[in-house]
Amino acid sequence: MARLFRQNKILGGLYSSYGQEAISVGTAFALGPGDWIAPMIRNIGALLVRGFKPRDILTQHMARYTSPTKGKDGTSHFGDLKMRHVVSPTSVLGDLIPVMAGIAMAGRYLGQKIVTMTWIGDGGTSTGVFHEGLNLAAVQKAPFVLVVENNQWAYSTPVERQTGLRDLADRAKAYGIKGAIVDGNDVIAVERTTREAVAYARAGNGPVLIEAKTMRMRGHAQHDAAEYVPRETLESWKRRDPLDLYEKYLGKHKLWNPETKKEIDQRIAREIQEDVEFAENSPFPPAESAEQGVYCEGCHEIKAEWKRPKEEVMPPLSSVKPEWPLHALRGAARAKKSAAQSKPPKRSGR
């Protein structure tokens, strides 16, 4: 795709996930087929795990009529709500957090037992909507997993210049939810940590924030040379490339051999070449298609998939008395104060 970008065959920006592949793949593998994801620009790996083909991604970036959006949008702005449960990303960073919190709440309302997931960069954790969405998810105990890809740079701003936190997972404490830190370059650790978080959220314990520590090995986008990143930093992280680490893991545990690796590499090269040729030979969208599909005009049916009796969420079974007597609140406050006073003082340990 980088070569296609240099040949002016990719329209718009190209955002590399080089160095961060283990996060997208490992987290997506931890989800069930009925769960929902909302990938960001560096989560192409998650799209591949969900069943999209390289030609879907190539034609999308090249604005061809055979793309998932029929050439009407670019980069990773596409999804599949019906089969793959993939929500199309938005360029407004953080906005997918309340969206996925809402989908998680809706799934619980319908009795679907789903978990939702989206990703955000280290810089995106400083946005207002990050707070609003995560706070809503926490209060509602939504079955939602948020993956923070701490790749050290918010465009050209280093993490230490945009937050006083050493670990972004500590943001979870502010919302009373579970937080976890994982080596974002170790796909096995990422998958294991995410699987635990998904099980925790699915059990009704509320959302989980996972901080995956990694490094963005290219600029913010293909046009960015990232000259602000110290060369020695890149060299240090290069020695921990996630693909190299996983290959060593497979070899150490005798899960593959040089012949198997050669077969896989050849198959990948063949499939990529076939899909590149397909994309290059695909037409651009015809001009008259510009006015089509702007709004849904009966193109699909919007219908909830109920997994529980509707009577449970309809009056009178769903009704509660919408009042909280003042004496009840005062009683709870007194009980809390009394419990605090009855606790023995902590020893200083000195």
C-alpha cells in the first residue's frame, strides 16, 4: 500500500499500522463472532480477522467501484453491520467510544450477551468525548472493552507532553472500572489479556480499559516523515518487532518450521498480488452514482434482534416507581459515614 501511495494510486491519506500489528490482531481474535468492533485507522488487522479480504481494503483506499463503499469513501471508513458486526470508523477521535458503549447497552437490553470493542490512541484519551463515553459505560456497567494503543506519539506530540500519567491504564481508576496493561508487541499476551477482559465484561462486571504499550514505527500518515522521533528510539523498538517476536515464539514452541513459513509467505504474496491487480483493474464509480445511496430508502430493514421476551422490558414488568425518597438517601449517607468511622485507623508503617 505504501508503494501504491507513492504511485498516486491511493486517494487520500494512508495510515500505517507498522509496528502495531499485534494489537489489532490479538484483540480481535479474543472476541466472539457475535461481538461488535469499531476499528480505527491503524486497525486493518482487525478487519482481516473479521473476514474482510485484502481487496476490500485495497479497493477502498483506491476509491474503486468494487470497494465496500463503492468508491464513495476512503481509507478504513467502511463496515458491515449485518454479518461481521463492524461499525465504520469516524475521523473524529474518541467519538466511537460512546457509540460502542451504546451498542453494548442496546445488546444487553435485547438480551444478546454481546461485548463491544473499539480502539483509541494515546492522544485520543485526552479528548472530552473519551471521558463522556467511558463514564457512561462505567455507570451503566456496559459490556465494553476499550483498547488504548499507546504508540508514544499523538501525531508529533510525545505522551509525556500531553498527560502527566505514566500509565494510561490508570485513567480507568477515575471511572471505577478495571484497567490492564499489556505488551502491545506480544500478540500472545495481547490476545490473552483481551480474552480475560472480554469474559469479565460479558459476565456483567462493566467495561475494561486495556493499555497496549507499543511504538508507531512510521509517521502519523504516509506523508509524515516523523523526523521528530529520535532514531535511537526507533532502533530500540525495531528489535521488538511484533512479527519477529511471534515468529520466534512459533519456532521456539515447534509450531512451524522453515518450510511452513515459506509456504505461508508465498501464499500471502500470491493473494496480495492477485488483489492488487483486481483493485488496479477495477473501475472508478460512475458519475451518476454520486446521488445514490446518500440516504437509506428501503435498502435494508432496521429491525432489532431480540434474544429475550419483549414483555420483560415493557410496562408493567419493566416499570419501577420513579422516585427516591429523601429519607432513604439520608439513611444511606448515615450508614456510609458510620461504616467509615467504625474502621480502625491505618498504621503508618514507620
